Amino acid sequence: MNNPLDTPVSRRDVLIAGAASAAAGAANAPATAAEAAPAPAPAASIPRAKVTLNVNGQARALDLDTRTTLLDALREHLQLTGTKKGCDHGQCGACTVIVDGRRINSCLSLAVMHEGAQVTTIEGLGTPQRLHAMQAAFVKHDGYQCGYCTPGQICSAVAVLDEINRGIPSHVSADLTARPLLSAEELRERMSGNICRCGAYSNIIDAITEVAGVKA
Ligand code: FES
Ligand code: FES
């Protein structure tokens, strides 16, 4: 019996076999990329919903793909681009807005969850001619460099002072039953979800402290 390993196979034979195999694979493959891709869903099958938000004091009616985040509704549908998209994963705080008095990461929340809600963005806090006290304090204390995180920082800071005034404790509050201190430690803890890659943290604390009316 012949040992197959003894059968002489030339380099030419190997190349011919390889080319034949590749040609067979190509014959079975879809002719175009369009054939390979799944057919797009017909527009009618994409769930949509009507939602009305009260944004910066104005009722705004929207007809949205139900998967639209509040951040995209604000930026892409209402052209309120003051609110920034940083990570889009709830990790940086650049997208912070105030909804019914509470700060939230708008990238992590669907717009349809906020029917009838009062939404305040950086555009609703003040205007260039008439800054909100927190905006003026950030300017005065250089609480920013590139400014990308700043709208989220300011919305968060406004909500933080409200939380403290309402007596809501944080992870570093020593006494959960007493009104939290307006200390730098409290402010740092409460602002820890707002990342600043320029590292303006100490100036941000100075700005918030000034608005809170206490010395750092
Ligand atoms: Fe929302 Fe970063 S963009 S947390
Ligand atoms: Fe640049 Fe904060 S000012 S990231």
C-alpha cells in the first residue's frame, strides 16, 4: 500500500489547489455588500412616540424614535447644543441637565421617560447678558479651561447646592440626620461624577463655595 506522504506534491499543485478553493468560496459569497447586510427595517416598524417636554420654560413637542436619549433629543432635535456628549456612557457628567429639580446624566435616560417633565439645560440657567450666579462664579474663578465639561459642571453645581439646602446627605456626610456641611469635602464628593480633563477642580470648588456664600 502506498503511503500518501510518499506521493510527490509539487509547489505548483499546492498553488492550483489553493486558487480553486478560493474561487469556490467566492462563488458562494454574496455578490455585493448590500446582499451581505441584513435588510434595513421598514420605517413603519421602528417604534416612535410623541413626547412633550418643558425645556427651559417652553413646551417642546417631539416625535421620536423611542430609543432617543434625552441628550440626543436636546442636541439633535431641539438644537440645544450647550449640553455636551462626552462619554455617552454615564461616566463623565458632561451631559448633566436638571430634570424636575434633580440632576441626571441625560445620555443614560430615554426622552420618552420624561413626558411633561421640566428640563433645565445650561441655556435655561442664564444668558450671556444675564448670567446665572453659578455661571458668573465659574467665570470669576476660572472654573474651566477648554469649557467642554462646564455646562454639565454648572448644572450639577446648581443642583448640588439645592441638595445640600434640602438636607440630603452624601457618602461623606458625618451625620445623616443633620443638615450637610457646605465643606469642600462635601462639594468634591457631590461633584465627583463630573469629570474635568483640564483639571479645573480647585477653581470649580472655589466658584461653588462663593455661590454658597461660605469661605472654602
Ligand atoms: Fe453622559 Fe458622559 S456623556 S455621562
Ligand atoms: Fe476642559 Fe473641564 S474645562 S474638560
